[in-house]
Amino acid sequence: MVELVVVAEAAAEAAEVKMKAVYKVAGMHCASCSANIERAVGKLDGIKSAKVNLTAEKLYVKGDFDFKKIQDAVDNAGDFELFEEGAKGLEEQEIKKWLIKLVGSWALTIPIMIIMYSEYLFGMMFVPMNRMTIVMLVLSFPIIFIFGFSTVKSGLKGFYKLYFSMDSLIALGTVVAYSTGILSYFMEITSFAGVSGMIMTIFVTGKYIESKAKGRASSEIKKLLEMGAKNARVLRRGKESEVPIEEVKVGDILIVKPGEKIPTDGVITKGQSSVDESMVTGESLPIDKTVKSKVIGATINQDGILYVKVTKIGKDTFLSHIIKLVEEASGAKVPIQRLADKVTNVFVPVILALSAITFIVWLLILDADLGRAVGVAISVLVIACPCSLGLAVPISLTVGSGMGAKKGILIRKGEAIQTMKEVKTVVFDKTGTITKGKPEVADYYSVRDTRYLFKLAGSLEKLSEHPIAKAIVKKAKLKKFLEVKKFKNIRGKGVEGVINGKEVIIGTEVLMKERKVSLKGFEKKIISYEEKGETTMVVSEDGKVIGIIGVADTLKEDSVDAIKKLHKSGYKTVMITGDNERTAKAIGKMVGIDEVISRVLPEDKSKKVEELQKSGMVAFVGDGINDAPALKQANVGIAIGTGTDIAIEAGDIVLANGSLEGVVQGINLSKATFGKIKQNLFWAFFYNIIAIPLAVGGVLNPVIAELAMALSSITVVTNANLLRRKKI
């Protein structure tokens, strides 16, 4: 039955993988673009969900999908291009494309500006007034219909597909402005032909600067991608050869020399060395590695030669998981973004309507001439672009998640960034979180033969995977273990089994009392061990105590300092542990914890977290495996671990470094990132609140309006990049 369940779970997991796809999308400019793509793809039969990451320019699809249908849907949503995941160099192509448009547009715009302002600048006219319009039409035509063709095409397509975006506003504004030049030959109307070219050029300039800034925002992701080794030295059939990393297979033996990158994830089969894992953990000190040690791809071998058996390749490697998490984090939906999304979804249609109303009011009510009314309407169109609103959140998340990845802090869920500012209490698991998780036998007492005590204890604990069991087995130093029958693991309390026909129990005082084993005469010994912060394990044989073993788990070097920093920031700290009260309080006192909750079974930790949540929001810090329920229950779950053992799916924030300093840094990074999000949303809303009324009132001419619009987006992106200067 168990095997059937495992097979069923594996099949379900494989099916889930087949129902997911990631595509690269080129040509998106704003939140309206991404919303249009999500809406178009989401309508397709079989699609369960479609989510776009604007800054990473990726489309995540779930469901029963067909690439051609998705491609058609994306094409119908605007002037976008869809590529299979893995397409390289698209960002560089996008920047290059905008650069070509930029150079071409300005080459024609500079003459337009000189001609338009020649009398003002030089006291003379280079082109006679009667020929001015035709020259403006000729010079502006390639700017709008060649360099700006994709924008015009996408914008006008939006009108008959009803997928409005920023391109819709720019396309309508420039085409209407250009049309006034033609109409001026047939009626009394001011020509905005030259202005139309200038509007498109400023738009192109803004897009080029924005694409460069977005590139800087995702620079940490690019650095992660570049970290992977390009080649590997493989040992096959006794011969050593160098092959591209793409040709490496699971099970291959790799030879890694000092100073070289470890090509991919694996296990050391021969050799010993120290490995620089700073790219994963943010920890600057190298970590010693020996046979059976796990190693991570892209980390650097320091001194000895290592023979590594490949365990993971390609998308399954730890580095690939990190890159995936960072990209997903940058596209996460933070609760505060809902307001921006709601505004963006209705923004373009509202502005189109407002522009039309403005035109009518100026023409019919304010009795302005046709040219003046058209000019004001165009100003409203080009100034009210939703770019800055759409970029405010994702660009900040991109920079923040990239900074975190560099320090081994992986933000899995964007919600955590906003929730963290409301957290008042930080709850810690003890073993492996506050302590090193590598306990050692510190004290022991035997009623008779010490060797016999450890022979029984070592043989029984050999069947357990608990860190305390491993410490006892290590201390026993047995070459041959006794046969154990009827072994049973009593979760959170101890173990029991039958050895040589006798019932042997190793566990806590609670377990002994449950099994009716008398502890009379041993109480003082137990108390003395526990007051030193040791976990006491009582060993009984056939209902009688034959010894006591005290196991100590030392504190991590920075635990005390990290708790002090949290107190300084105003957080209450709590430790939850399965240890008895005396041991728990001893550890809590050493580290400076405010409150200690002891004798809590693993399955009950989430209930304790729920109780603490009655007094305010709670962050829980645990190892990400045994503490998964508590991590899920907490308002913010911080999974702490090291290297490939990290439980990536457990927490909202995942720390690759086992250091508690990472908890402080993770909290500080969340606050700093959310601070930038609030700043950016403020500037985006503030800009539109001020700019739109000015445009409606006719204060801004179309060129100044377009310049202001471009500057708003650049301001938001630049402000997000300033997050890098923040010390966390």
C-alpha cells in the first residue's frame, strides 16, 4: 500500500510538472501589457492560470496548453513575441533594438527642433513658413511609422482587440498629432506634425533608458546565471576528458582541481578540500569537505583535488532553484500592488475617455480653436501613461530579491515583504536554529558497566536519525552492533526496542513515567545535567534505570548577537522546543530569549504559533523540514538551513546560510524592499495626480507632457536601484 501511495504521488508530481510552462515574452512596456497577456492567455481552453513577470519578461502558464495557441493569444494581445524558455540574449536584443530606434529618431528630431525653433534660437527661419508643415510631415513620418512602428501597431491593434495599453495612448496621440499636419492643408487647424515626431522620440528615449535600468535591476540574476561552469572534467572508462557542461550526466565522476568551479551538484567520492560556498550562503569562510560530503554546482574548490559524483544537472541543481526563486519573487504579487493593479486595469480606458471629454470641453464650451483643443487632448493622452504604476512594485522586488540572493537570502513569497513590517514576535525552533544541531555527549552516568550502557544505547539509537541519537552512536564507538527487535520511535520522546530478550528504552523523563519506570535516586543527577543546558536521555532495561546520558548542543556563534539585534529593533523573541523546562530555560538564558516554551512535540509547534498569533503577527524561524507546519502557520515563515539540505518549499523566506544573522538580514531586507515599493507607488500616484489636471487645464504642451511621462518611469526605476545602497 505504501509503495502504491509513493508511486501515485510521483505520478501526480510528474503530471503537475507537465502542466507547467515558462515562456519568454519580448515587447512588454507596462503593467497594461502584462495584464493584457494574462487575460488573453487565461481565456484559452485548458489554461488554469497565466501569470506574467514584467521585469523578468516571463510568462508562467499552468494547465493543458498548446504553444501555438498561446503564441497566437499573445500576438493578439499586442505587438509581443513569445519564445520557449531558455531563449538567450533577448534582454540584450531588446536594449539594442531601442538603441537603434533612439539613434534614428534623434537623427530626425534634431532637425525638427532646429527648424521649429530656428527663429527663436538663431533669429532666422531655415524653412519658409508655407513649407514648414510639409517638411515636418516628411521628417516625422519615419520616426512614427518606421522607428515607432511597433508601438503604433500595438497601440492601434488594442482598439479593435479591446486590449488597451500604454501603446494605445502613445499611438493615438502621435497619429492624431501627425494627422493635424495633413488636415492643415484642408482646414484652419494648427499643425502638430513636428510635435508628433518629438513625442515619439521622447517615448523611445524613455524606453531605452528604462530597459537599461531594468537590466541593472536584474543584474544579480544575470550574475547568478553566469556563475555556472561552462565545462567539466569527466572521468569515463578510466580516461579524463573535458566536455561542455550540457553533456554531463547524472552518475558521472567529475575531477575538480584547486581553484576551479565545481560544475554541478554532487557527492565527493574521493579527496578532501575546503569549498567557497559564498555564492550560495553569503558566508565568506570556506567549508571543509570530505568523502560523502555534498557539494553545490558553481561553488569554488579551494585546495585539494576532488572526485565528485554527479547527483543533479540542469534545472534540478541548487543554483537553478535559486535563480527560479529570485525570478518568481520579482514577479510576486504583493498585497499593496492590488491597488496599483486595479488602477492600471481601468487607467487607459479612463484616460481615453478623459481625452475625448477634454477635447469637447475645450472646443465647444471654452470656445477654443480646433488646433488648441486637439493639442490639449493630445497632452492628456501622452502624459497619463501607467508605466510608473506598473513598474513600482516589480522593479523593487527584482532589486531586493537579487540583493538577497547574493547574501543567501531567498524571498519566496512577495507577501512576506509586506507582512514583515507588521510582525511583533519572532519565534525560534531550538535544534539546528539557535544551536548548531550537532549535539555531543557531554555527561553520562552508569549504574554499573559504562561499556555495557553505551553498547545498549548505541545499538538501539543506530536505528534512529535524530541528532541526539547520532551523538550517542558516535560516543559509543561500536564496531559491532547488537541485534534490535521490535524497534519503535516515539516521536519527540525517545526510542524503544528489544535487545537480547530484554526491553530497552531510551528517552525523556516523560517517556519513563509513561512506561512506569521509576526515576527514584536519579532526580538530582538529571537536574544537574539539565541546569547546564544538556538534554538528558534516561536508559532503562526491563523497567530499571541503568544510566543517564547528557547531550549538549552548542549555540551557534552569532545566536546571542542576532537575538540582541532583534531586541534592539523592538521584536519579542520566543523559543519553542521539545526539551524539558530546565534545559530549555538554560539555553534560553544563554542566548537571551524573552520567553521559552518547552516540552512541545513537533506536531504541536504550529498550535503554539497559533496561540502567539492572538497577540499579533508572528514570524517563525525553523529548519524548514520538521518545522514545516509551524512555518506555514506563521504570518512569515523563515526556513533556515545550509546548502542542498535546504527545504526550499517550506518558508516564505529561505536562508541558505545557517547563521541567525541571516534572520536579521532577511527582516531588514524585507523592510527596505517594502519601503522602496511604498516610495515608488507614492511617486507614481503623485505624478499622475499632479500631471493629469495640468494637462487637462492646457498648462502643458504635448512635448513637455511626454517628457514628464518618460521621466516618471525613469524616476521609479532609478529609485528602486538605490535600494542597493541600503545596508542590511
